[in-house]
Amino acid sequence: NGNWAMVYLSSERGVSAHGASFALTAFWAMLTVGRVLVAVISWRVPARWIYVGLSILLVIALQLAARVQSETAGVLAFAIAGLACSAIMPLSISFVANEFPHLSAAPRLDLGRCTT
């Protein structure tokens, strides 16, 4: 999302470069806020429910971004997308590490066999 927000909003949706830049800023700001919020609510809400909720929110955000007609709508759509994307990657990594613990760490080097 964050990588194509400016190009998409300015070339496809007619938003000014300034407005598209602000939408990109809103995306990254809400991504940060979302990670803090998820850290706080994860004490009471299971991670799987957070993951499902963020995935649904991301579908909604992408539908909104596809229908943007103004700078304000673009900023809001990408802010929601940032919030939705906030913990999807960290949670995905955690779920995979829990599911496949034997694949979660790089193999250790035998430093005793290294020669210089």
C-alpha cells in the first residue's frame, strides 16, 4: 500500500501531489499507531481475532481506496489501510514461527570449523 499510494492517487484518482503525499504520511502514521494499539489490546484479545479483524479492515480500506474521489477521501482510505496493515506482517511471522518452529531460525554455523 505505502509504496504505490502517491502514484495511484495522483495519476489514477486525480489527487494533487501534496494530497497524495499527505495520504502516504497518514498510511505510515496509522501503521505505527496500529502497532501500538495491537500491542495494548493483545493482552485481552486473542491474536487470531486481531488478525482476522485487521484482514477484514484491509479489504474495506482497499475498497475505499479504489473509490477515492477527493484528497480527503484518499487520506482517510490510506489511513485506514495503514491501521489495517499495522500488525498483519508481525502476526503472520509469529503464526508461522509457532506453526513451524524448526523453520523459524537460521541454521547455526559451526564456528569451530572456520579457518582464516
